[in-house]
Amino acid sequence: MSRTLIYIATAIATLLSNNVLAELTPTQQAAKTRGIMLFNQYKPAELELRIAAEAGDAEAQFYLADELRQKKQGMTVEAQKWYEASASQGDYYAMFKLATVSEDLCSVVNQCPASSKKPSDWLDLLIKTATPRALGGDGEAMAVLYNATAELDWLQKSAAAGYAPSQWLLANRYAEGEGTFLLPWKRKSAEEELLKAASEGGYPPAMIEYISILSQRNDLAGVRHWWEEAAKTGYQNAVATYGAYLSHTPDKVGYPVDLIKGYALVSLLKELDGGGNVQVYVEGKLPKIAAKMTSNQIEEAEKYAIEWKATHPPLSFFPRKLGF
């Protein structure tokens, strides 16, 4: 990129960023936080997100737009309005959704609402906004540029910068055959190194895939470690599995039986009563664990569940903002 282009991109990003930070009151911030939590749990979040979005918060505007679009299974006039409000404040995730509207259901049925810019213009703005941040070492901006341009080099740079979701994604891209390796075994080695790094970076989907590698080696100590670490992030898949293994329903990795903790973790999943079909799992698993327990143990487990919830991140399906 030329110096002139870099200067223009930086100027645009600075101009946009000056408008990004809406000052939220404590009540509005609490609504935003809860709204994003509900969104990540596949539960209705519109009311909470709207509070912060109407106060001018760009991130809340993006999530509200996504909530409205998913609710109608396609772009709507209001969803687009909020995407554009967010994008106008420099949110490149919103720009990406506006740039890729041709992939939305509304395009299939030829009912996409009119936009203030063409998709190509939104794409140009996204690149101009994300590029100076990426050049400054922002791994997340590099990941956005990868999705905007499909240039693997940006994903590799993002992974090298330590952005865990990109490390996970790059491992999967390598598994799909992308990238060049002179020695075939180097590809598998690179995949494993990336998944390990992403796991250590706290990204639970990577932990689950890394567990699979360790399991194939019969490294049960490693498997036990990463199931526990993944559960600590609030990732619903890991919480469910960790709880089941602790309660030996079934015992697959050699945890000492802990009915109280196992029951507590599985019972937490009752909170996920929106999308995701988790309740079928809970209704089938919890009685099996309870059948092994006394009433006192169940009471202890209920207390433990309260303590866990108070000291760990909220339960989440970890949906990805760009859908990758």
C-alpha cells in the first residue's frame, strides 16, 4: 500500500473513530451487556440492545441489527438502518454485513431494502477502515480484512499476531487444503500448533478441536485439562460435556467422579431455554445424574451452581460475528 493510501485510510478511520464512543449511562451499559449475553445465548435480546443502540452505541447497533435480521431470517429495513448507523461510526462488522448483502436471503427473493451505499462502497469503506488498524498490529482487524478480501495472507498475519479466533480458523483452512507446504507432514504440524495456540488464547472452539487431537494420542491428562478450561469460558458444549464426564454419565476421560459438580454444571444449562435445543440434553442428562445422588447432594449441587455462575463468564454458544 502506498504512503498516500495509508494516510487517507488513517484519516478516514480517525474521523470515524471520533464518533464511535457514545457515553452510556450505567443503566444503558448494563442493558448492552445483558443484550449481548442474551444474543450469545440465542435468546431474545432486542429490548436490551435497543436501549444502548438508541443511545448511540455502535456495537449495540450492530448486535441489534443482527438480532432483527436473524429474527426475520433476512435483511429488513430496520435491520439495515441499524447496520448503517453502526457502520457510519466505524464498525467494520456492520460494514461487512452491508457489503455482503448479496449473500442474504433478501437477495435470493429480490427484496433487499434500499441502502445509502452500494455493497461495493461498503466493502471499500471496510477496507479503508480496517487497514490502518491492521497495519498497526490489530489482529482482529486483520481477520476482518481476510473475510473482506479472501486473502489468506491477512489470516496468517492475524494468527501470527496472536488473535485466537484466526489461529483456529487458519488451522481449519490448512485442514481444507489452503496454504502451501513443501512437506505434507508440516501441514498437520501447523494445524496442531495453531489449535494449541488458540486454545491457550482462550478460544473454546479451538479447545474442542485440540481435545480431539489429544484424544487420538490417548493423552487423557491433556484431554481432561482442556475440557475443564473450555467449560470455564462458559462455552455451552464444554459445560455440558464436562458436567457429564464429572458425573460419569458417561466416564470417558478418567475424571474422579464428582456428582455434585457434574449435576451443578448440567443444571446451569437450564438457563439456555432459547435456541440451540439444549433443553433436550438437560432433560435427558440431569435425571440420570440425580438418580445417583442423595437429596443433600442435590442441595449442595444447587448451591455450587450459584457459586459457579457468580465466578465464571455467562453461558454462551460463542456465535461468530462474521459467521466464519
